Amino acid sequence: MQRLVKILAFGLVSGISISQAATLTSVYTDLTDKACKTLESDSSGSGWYKGQCQGINGYKLILTEADIRQSIDVITPKGKSFPLDLINNVSLHFSTVGKKAEWRIAANKQPVALILRYNANEDAADPAKVTSYLVVTKVTDKLVCITDIVKPQPKANEIARQLADQAPAKACKLK
């Protein structure tokens, strides 16, 4: 009962319909190099890469890497590109995106948000130590932008999902 009350309250506050709030689900797509089609790469060893990864419902993700730092561009079904610029918006340090993208989708199967894991090596004294952020992105066919960045904490995944479910009604924090 408490869950239903929270869903109803969320729907009223966020501006999305109650039925949509109650039916948001997750679909995962693979961001590993085996799952993504290489578009460009440097075979000389200097380490740059550009690959196209499968999204959902016509959306695609472009994974780029240069100087041991990765980022994602979201491509809409109409071909419009929205760079998330994770390097400047989340962490300037050496970084990788997680192996999966989590799409939050409505009952009509359209994505309303995207959650990406972003792992950054921010401790110069211990380069093996990784800070793992969750980046929450609003997704529409006209606008894709970062609305929230969840720092490492207990229940970070659940927090990111709650923020993603609110993303359609939120302003962009970072473009």
C-alpha cells in the first residue's frame, strides 16, 4: 500500500501520468566492446575508439574513448546526437563507462531516462581505486541531458532509478 501511495504521489509531483509512473520498467543494453560496432579506432596504440552500441526503440549509444577516458553520446531515432560529455560533467580523471546501460521505459515502450555507471580513477595515491557514479539522463526525442549524478552510497541503484523516474519533469543540470 505504501508503494502505491508513493507511486501516486510521485506521479502528481513529477507531472507524468499516474499510470506511466506505475509502469516504468528497466531494459538493459550492452556497452561492452564485443556488443558495440567499431566505427573508428586507432590501431597504432594511442588508444582512441568510437563504437556504436545498441539502444532501444531506435535510440543508439555512441561510446568514445580517448586518453583513457570514456564518454557516451545518445543518438535519437531521428539521428540527432546529444553528447553527455561525461569527462567534463562527471570526472576529468581516467574513466570507463559501465558494461550496461539501464533504460527506464514507459508502458508505450518509449525511454524516458537512461542510467549509466561511470567509473573514475580519482585517487592519485591509489590509481586502482575507482569511484563509481551513476549518471541519470532525461531522454526525449527532442532533448537528452543529465539531470542527476549519484555519488557512491548505500542503495545508489535504487536512488538512481527514483531520480530517473522523475527525470521527465526535471530540468537539465548539465547539457
